Amino acid sequence: MSLILSIILIALPTSYVIYHRIFSPLASIPGPISASLSRLWLVKHTKQGDMHREILKLHAQHGKLVRTGPNEVSVTDLNAIKKIYGAGSKFRKSAWYGVFQGHRKFDLFAEQDEAIHGAQRRLVSRIYAMDSLKDLEHYVDGAVAVFVDKMRGLQEQSIDLGEWLQLFAFDVIGELTFSRRFGFMDAHQDDGVFTQIKNALKSGTWLGQMPWIYWVHDFLMPVIGNYLGVNVRHGRLRDYTVQEVQARQNRGSDHQDILGKLFQVQQEKPSELSLADVTSMAASNINAGSDTTAISLRAIVYYLLKHPEYKTKLVEEVDSMSQNGVVSGIVSLEQSKSMPYLQAVMYEALRLHPAVGMNLPRVTPAGGISIDGHFMPEGTTIGANPWAVHRNKTVYGADADAFRPDRWLKDESGDMRMRTFLGSIFFRVRGGCKDVLGQEHKLDGNVQMQQKLIPTLLSHFDLQLTDPEATWQEECNFFVMQSGLYVTLCPRK
């Protein structure tokens, strides 16, 4: 009996290894051996916070397809990406998203049912469109003015500009959503919410690789209590949002902020959008809006200061428009449209440092899909990572790893193709992937703040890295957060 048991104990794992390495439909797709046998490879790099860099190395080594799990593949094939994420796609979101949704009924980022997602999106999409956000531009100007004033008080000092950009972004989200800044710039600190958001993202991102752990814990929580950081998203962070929503209801507002517009839709269609749903949308703004904005602003500043020749070009553009009376004071959205080099710098910085550093996993529908000569059957999890897609040398050229804003200018070849694959897939999301935490509304507001703050900042100050040789640190917890952006600001003559 013991001999039979020993044979079984040896045979089962051996058979498992042989199947996944030789007979699995994904066996011919290259990748780390450990990844083909267990999802622990995904958990490891997710918890280490280096997935965005690791996936870059693997695609550079293996090409368009990399096997990242026993039943999961990372892809950079551009035609396949269109099929996976494009409008009308039948590739549904994987179970990874369920950890972030929990038991919430309204979640544009995590909702896996495409019919429900589409209906929810239609309810709120106009509220977050750029044209609608323009109505709130005056209130963004107020936050920009506060930021510039704070920077004046810190001239000639080495400051952590990355931290200040996070405070700025959160205050703007408060103004746009609740008609009030949170006051983080005034206090030069947050109230603990940044750490809560980071911990929730970090926890949810790795748990999504093994969602069964989350759901077992969820079932046992009444007995064992809560030990998972992601539940902050459904607990303390939601309570935080509820308090802000109630405060906004009590005091009213003298302008139509995002919450006011959501209230209006809720009153018109109470059966489709409940007050709890409105709170979920406000929570999404808080959880994701400030991070994506701060990440993008840091990327623009960092790359400009690391490549002063491009900063000089952008400053010359801003100065030229100021001298011609086109811009003055705080740059408006309309004025920023007349700054082609500003637009090029933004595109390039967000290409090299997209906010999202993880694959956005989808499940292959019936009939499967063939990519680069490999067939992936129904049920295979497949996804693309913005970091790998944005460095595709077929699209962006041999210098795809370099920061070179001029590649986006009109006289450069391939401009439209580059915009197509940066724009429709991950940057502005129009007609493509609908997830860079939720929807294009995050990115519309993101772009709005970049286009206003960056040229305004450069018109008032000369920015230099405190240590030109220093590099920042990156940590990928779904979003690729940066730290160590130490800058010295001097007044411009």
C-alpha cells in the first residue's frame, strides 16, 4: 500500500510537469519555466513590484508572446491587441478583476459582464468627457495657482517634487469631484489616505493572481477577521468617500462639480444609478484619479530634466507664446492646444512611463485565437502590458527605449501609426482598451492637468534635478509609482 501511495505521489506531480511543459496547448510559447508550472511566478514579481520591468526583459528575449502562467500569456502583437481590447471584443475580463470589485454592484474598472459594464458606462461617460471637464477648468486653475504659490515659497531648496505633485493631484480631484480641495497642499501632507490606497492596490494586485485566496478569506472573514489590505477599498476608503459625499450633499455647491452631475443622473434614473453607485464613482475618482495624474506629471518632469535639450525646446515654445501674447498666467486648455512641442513631450513621457505596469488580463472566447503561429484555446488568459507595447520597435523605431519627443512631431514619419497604438490602446483609450483604471475619464482629467500645470510651471521656474546623476525608484502595484524626484526650483527672469 505504501509503495502504491509513493508511486502516486511521484506520478501526479510528474504528470503535471510533463503536461504543462510538453502537451499543454501553450507548451510551445516561451517564458520562464517556473511560470509555466505555477502562478507563483506572477505572485512573486507582483509582490516585488518589478513586473513592468520583468515583462520588458521577457518580451525582448522571447518576442511577441511570453508564457507567464500555466494558462496565461502576455502579448505585444499589435493586431492581436486590437482583437482582444477593441470595441465589440468578446474577450471578457478575467477573475483577476473580481478581487477589486468584491461585492460591489457598480464598478467600471472591475465589472466582468460586458453588458452590465456597457450600461454603467453609458450612464456616466458624458460627465467625464473632456468637453464636460472644461466646465470645471476655472477650479483647476485655483489649484494650479496654489501649487505655484507653494513652489515660490520653496525656491532655491531641494524638494521632493514628486510628493508635491501627488498632493496637487489629490487636491484637484477633490475640487473637481466634491467642490473643495482636500487641503493637502496647504498642510504639505495627506491625512493617511495615500498609504491606504497604496496598500489596497498592492494587496489586490497580487491576490488577483490567485483570486481563490481572496474569496476563501472573504467567506471566513466573519470568523477570522480581515487580514487583506485590498478590503480597505471596500471598507475604510469607501467610508472616507461616503463622508465626503454626505458633506457635499449637506453644503451644496456653487458650481456643477462631478458629484453634482452624478446626483443629477441619479435623480433622473434612480433605478439605474443608485446613491451607492454614485459613491462608487466618487471612490473610483479618489482611488485612481490622483495616482494616474501624479505618475504622469512626474514622468514628464523627470524625463525633461534628464534630457535638458528637450526641456529647452519646450521652454522656448512657452516663452515664444508668452511674448506673442498667446498665453499668460496660468495656461488654459485652449492655449495648450497651440503648443505642439508640449503635446509631443506629453505623448513621449507617457509612452515611456505609462501609469499601468501590469497586464490587463482577458479570457479567450470560444474558438480561441492564433497569434504569431501559436493557437490559444478557449479559456486561455491573455493580456498586454502597456510598458511592453509602448516600446515596440516595429512601431516606435530602433530607439524605442529612448526619450525623444520629436518622434511625435508632424514631420516625423509614422506619426499616425504611433498615435494609433499609443492612443487607442492605452493612452486615451478611444475605441480600444477600456480599463486604465476604469475609463477614459481618468485620462481626460489627467491630460487636462498636464496641459495646464507643466507649461505654467516652466514659465515661472527653472527646474533642475538636485542630483543630475540620481535616478528615481519605481514600484509597480498595478500603477507604477515613482519616488525620489528631488528638484531645485529657481525663479525665472
